[in-house]
Amino acid sequence: YNRRMPELPEVETTRRGLEPHLHGRRIHGVILRRPDLRWPIPPEIERELPGQRIAAIRRRAKYLLLDTDAGSAVLHLGMSGSLRWLVQPTEPGPHDHFDACTDRGTLRLHDPRRFGAVVHVASLQDPMACKLLGGLGVEPLSDDFQMRNWLLALRHSRQAIKQLLLSGRVVVGVGNIYAC
């Protein structure tokens, strides 16, 4: 289990590890054991996700998005969360808060400190999607990240460099470890 905040590389590694197990799978059930994470997991998620096929698994900043025809499940690992793929589900522990069950296995969110999140958004125009993803900057490993734009953003900001890096407005996914 992670004992520190997952950084962007860990979130991307998690996405890549889950993709072959989840892509194209149909969710047949959702289990909420404790919905009071960073934001309460909306109970509608138990109605919205079952029956949906996972069309894509994407990452935006430190968020994982499970895209379906009914929208996206947006997951965040918080300070100490982790996602596990269980071919044979084990008995849940006290910090196992959310399961998305498929015919091939179960995706389980484990989060001892409960700073993680699971939200369902109907579209990227959904108010919660706008709140979480709307003001984010460029991905640091994408072709859109240009040194010239980065230097201009630094030059025009009066904010301390660490705070600017952590804000996610100029570049996303930089956590405290990398900002330091």
C-alpha cells in the first residue's frame, strides 16, 4: 500500500496497469462501503455505472477517468489511496471503500485516510467535471508542453514557484515531492 501521496508517474502506472483488465469490460455491479471520502460518493453511482461498458481509461493530471456511454467515473487516490485489480475478490478490509465489479474481476479503491474521490460525471460540461478538471494546465509529458510557454507563465506570475507548480494551472500533476 502507498504510504504517501501518489505522484503523476504512479497514477499513470496505475492507469496502464488497469487498462488491459478494464478496457471493454462491462460493469455489472458497484459496491459502496463507505461513501464519505473527500467528497461523498454519490449514491447514484450504484445506478449509473452497472450495465456500462468501459470504453477508455484516461488520466488527466492525477485523476483517472473510466469513460462509459453514461459519462465518466472520475477517481482520485488522495493522499494514501490505491486501486487494486482483484481477479478473485477478497474479503474487504476496513479501508476498502468502493468496488466496481466486472465479469473478469473487481476494481477496488483502498484509502486509509479517505482523501480519495469517486465521482460520476455525465459529460465534461458537468459542473463537477468543470470543478475538478476545468482549470487544469497542460500535461507535462504531452506534446502540448512547450518550454517557451512554461517560461512565459513563470515570468508573468507573482506566485512563489512551489505554489505555482502545485496549483496545476500551468502544468498538471506536480505534487509536493516533485515541487520540492
